Amino acid sequence: MSALALVAPLAACGGGSDTAEGDGKTLRLWHYEQEDGALSNAWDAAIAEFKKTHPDVKVVFERKTFEQIQQNAGMILNSDKAPDVMEYNKGNATTGLLAKQGLLTDLTATAKERGWDKKISESASVTARYDANGEMGGDKWYGVPNYGEFVLAYYNDDLFKKHNIAKPTDLQSFEAALADFKAAGITPLANAGNDHPAGHWLYLLALAKADDAWVDNYQLYKGKVDFHGPEWTYAVETYKDWLDKGYFEKKDVGLKGSDMTEQFVSQKRPIMVGGNWWFGGLTTDITDFSWSTAPYPGSKKTLGSGGNHWVIPTKAKNKKLAEDFIDITMSDRIQKILGEEGNVPLAAKPDSIENPKSRELITAFNTYQDGNGLAFYPDWPAPGYYDTWTGATQNLMNGGKPHAVLDELKAPYEKYTASRR
């Protein structure tokens, strides 16, 4: 499919011509969320609200695929077919690149005027703000996220109760719970070495010893990174220690993320530390035991960030309408819908969420958001780094020496950061 073929609407709201003129009478809106998903449902409600508050405006909504947007955004946004507002992927290679190319509207003043900068925390907005080089964490807003994502702990409450083990509240009680489950003949931690979870664990352990400057140095290139410093050393040595003690199962080295969740759902593992993206599936799949979520107790920081976000193309014809729509998606009502649907709204008050499991999830996220605790993902700093992380963590699980594993992580990172200078 040619890039320009993307402009044919897949779903339109309202009749008449779908040509958006800069007359304040048409809003062209694109996103790539799956129908009936939490985000799509919330944004359907936002479209309905927009129509109510803008009765003379026609909304032309087009549902794209993630791949369509990813592959063709630059070409589309550089044409006169650009939508007024669209969902786009956070990150240096996506939003950062288009911002650097001048294809996205600088929303800094608007974010202040509309109060979005107050509703979205500093750490959650890092991926919405870019500098002149297109690198995240800059001082100019180019995106507005509605939701967040993060890694947290999932507990099988029934197994904790059955074995008379206290739910952990800090690292000491977490390790005590691991030891107690192992003594009862149960491998405590779900894991998957052939996918992101194992690498996420390694980074999470490093974050347990990290401060804000360490995260900024690693993720935002603010300073030198010592791959054999106390943070990384603690991470690999603790990981190896937990493998040796049987808290992790070495045979999990070949598993995928879905295998890890199956370990938890089938009650083979009482603890799973993973992303909130597993939450919706667990609420459906778990029918025979009680479970709960909480921040991982061993660290004040976790993997996570603001989600993908709304952007307004430079060539959008009705930018004011686009701003009005984004403002509605940040409203209490739409944020509450996001939360009730099992997503993690950035601006909802947990007390307003009626679903107890969703409220627990959002409370956990807010703990990190309020404490500047979102530390992004380990593979973000360098292109192709995900494969490096997967391979290095598998080597650790297969008995590789901890500091040799750190050298594996160090080489491509330092090669890339040297190329930036």
C-alpha cells in the first residue's frame, strides 16, 4: 500500500466531504488502538463529548494500524493530507525524529495554557518533551500522553495465605518471602528469558540502587555510565544469587512473556513482576484464586513511562480543534473511563475509580509517578539494544559470569554514545 493510500478513511463520523479545510469545521483524527480496547473505548467517549461541545464540527476518524503509522508517518505528515491530531509513538526514533524534521507542532505554550503540564508528572512527560536534536527529556512538548505504563508486582494472595507468608513491604521481606516459598518446594518468581521479562528484572534490580542522576546518565546521556559500578554490579550479582538459590528457574531461559504469565495464572509461581500490559488479560484469565498488585517493594524506581501520545502535525489545518480534543481526553471523565477499563490514566484520581483492582493498579502507578520513579526501559538508549539485552540476560541465566554479562551490555551502549558526540 502506498503511503498516501492511508488517507482514505477507514471509519468516518459525520456525513459530507471528508476534506479537512482550515475553517474550524472539520476535525481529522487518527489512532491505531484496537476496537473495544480500553483506549479506544475512552477515546470513543471523547469523540462523543467533542461532538456535543462542537455541534457544528464534523469529525472524520480513521483507525489505522500501528504499522501504517510507524512506516509512513513522515511521508504523510509532510503532505497536505496530514490529519489534525493523531496518536503517535513516543521515543527518539519516532516523535523525536519528526519533531527534529519540523513535522510536529510545538505544544509547549498550549500545554501550559491548558494545564496539561500540571496534570502529567515530570517523569511521565519525559517522552513527550524533546530537544533540538530530537532526544527525549528536552524542554519542548511535542506530544500529550493520556496514559502511562509501568512494571509492578503481581501476587497470588491465596498461595501467600496457604503457606502463611506475609506479603512483602520492602526488599528484606520480599527476599524472606522468596526463601519461604522455596523452602516449601515452590519456585517463587515467574520469568521468561527469551523475551523482555528477564531483562526487565535485571534493570529493575539495578534501579534498586539507582538515583535520578544515574537514570538520566543512562537514558538521557547526561553523564558517563559505569557498567561495573555499584548499581549494575548489584543487579547481576543479585540475579545470579537468586538463580543459584532457585528463586528464578534456570530452565525459564527459553520462555516467552506469555509463558511467564501462564506460570502465574496456573499457580505454578506465586509472584510475577511484569508490566501493567498483562493486567487486562489476567483479570479475564484468572478465575480460581485471589490476586493483587502492588509496587515492587525492592525499589523506589521502576521501568515505565508515559504512553504513546497525541501529536498535532505542523501541516494540520485545524489545530485549535485538535487542542480542544486533546483537552477532552485529559478531562476527569475520560481519564476515569480509561481507569475503569483497566488502563493507567495519567490524570485520574484513584479514589474516583470504582473497580477495586483498577484502583489498586492506578495507586501503584501514582506511587512511582509522584516520586519521579519512572525510569523507562533498558533497551531504549541504543538502536538494536533489545537483542543485546535479551542475549546478555540469557547468558547470565545459563551460567555466564556476571561481569562478562555487563561487558556485553557495555560495548554497544558505549559504541552508540560515542557516535553521538
